[in-house]
Amino acid sequence: MKPTPGAGLAHYRWTVASRVAAATLGGYALASATAACLAVWLPLARADAVVTAMLLAFVVYAIGVTWVFATRTAWRAWAGMLLPTAVLGALFWLGRPVGVA
């Protein structure tokens, strides 16, 4: 049986679309979790910790987007975005001050 023409092209396009989604959505989530976690855990004054965390989050976003397109599979790209995001989110949750608005 002959394969459907263009089937490989469709798979390639879906893979690229998945990586773009991982880079944009996953990268945003990773950068947000990084900023929140570092803002809580950095041993600086609150304003300094927030500014430093936001600046480092831009670097993490850029590295994450680069990594998404450098990794072998789209599944690994998603896992590489979501697993560190979950860890950083948990660290933020553990370190956040209780009772502070």
C-alpha cells in the first residue's frame, strides 16, 4: 500500500506547531514561575528581589525557547518546559509568605 502524499509534511508541520506552542506557552509559564520563585527566595530586599527575578526570567525564557527547538522531540520539548515549571511553582508555593497580600 502506498503512503498518502504529503503525510510526512503534515506530521512535520504539526511537530513544528507543537514546538512553537511549547516555546510560547511553556516558555511563558517557565519564565513566570522563575520570576515568582526567585522573587520569594532571593535574599535581597523585596523590591530588589523582584527586579532581579524579572530580569533573570527574561534570560530563562530565551534559553527555554532555544532549548525547545534544539531538543530531539516535541514531547521532550514539552516535558522540558513543564517539569521545571512545576518544580519552580512548588518552590514558590513553599516559600511564599503566609498572610501577606
